[in-house]
Amino acid sequence: MKDLMRLKSLLSTDIEALLNQQVKKEAHSSALYLSMASWCDRNGFDGSASFFFKQSDEERRHQLKIYKYLLDMGATALSPEITNIKIEFGSFREIFEDALEQEISITQSFKNIAARCYKESDFVTLEFLNWFLKEQREEEYIARRALELFEVIGEQGTGHWDIDKTIASIKYSEE
């Protein structure tokens, strides 16, 4: 039966494994952003808490999109176990540094999957991944702009308050 199911799958075992790993990475991102939202909320950064709640939800949607793609392609989608989520941060700035590092890591992961798809001539999955690659361009841009606020506004006086209020207004535009 397993061999028959593999024949029905349009994905190689390697691509299936990489996509399932990506599901786990997206779930981890979602949980990390939820933790960041909690930290911000506990420390009075309501605007940033709201920002990270939205980021968490977006990462969860990404996770489900990949999960559904695996199923649609006849593959086995695995529900990931998520552990070791950072819950304490040394500073308000550290949260945004960690967020940018997370987005860069996710972008690299998608690029690695895309490279593997190209190597295997899996152009269907490559086309599916193009949406995520474009999305990561936006995610990294927003993370970089958020972190740049610490330099532009500064952290002295009402700096953290101003940064917290400005976070929600960061938008990406292709124009």
C-alpha cells in the first residue's frame, strides 16, 4: 500500500520531507511571535503586542498553506511538535532583532527548498514556493524597518513609546 501511495504522490520523498520541515519552522515562528506578543503585552508595549499577534497568525496561515499543499499533492503532512520557544527577552530591541533573524532564517529555508525543487525539476512545487519567496521579501522588509526604528527614533526618553506606536504603520509596497 505504501508503494501505491508513493506512486500517487506528486512529490519526491526529499521534497515531502523538506516541506514537512518547513511546516514545523512556520509553526515555530508562529509560537515565537506569540511569545513575543506576550512579552510585549506584559511590558506595556501594546502596539508591538498587537503587531506580533498578527505576525503569529500569519505564520500559522503559512504553516497551514504548506500542510494543505502536501495533502493536495498526495503526500503525508505531519503535525509538528513545537518545543523550546524563547519566552524571555533581554530588551525591547532584542525582540525585533530576533524577529529579523527568524525571517532571514525562514527565507533561507524557502530558498533551499526551491533549489532542491529546481534540481529535481519539480516545477509545480517551485511555482507554489514563489508565493512564499515573495512573501518573505515583505516579511524581511518589515522586520528590518521595525528594527531601524530603534536607530531613527532612539531608545532614550519616550523612544520606546514612539517605536511601539509606530510599529503598526510599517507597510511594504512594491511601488
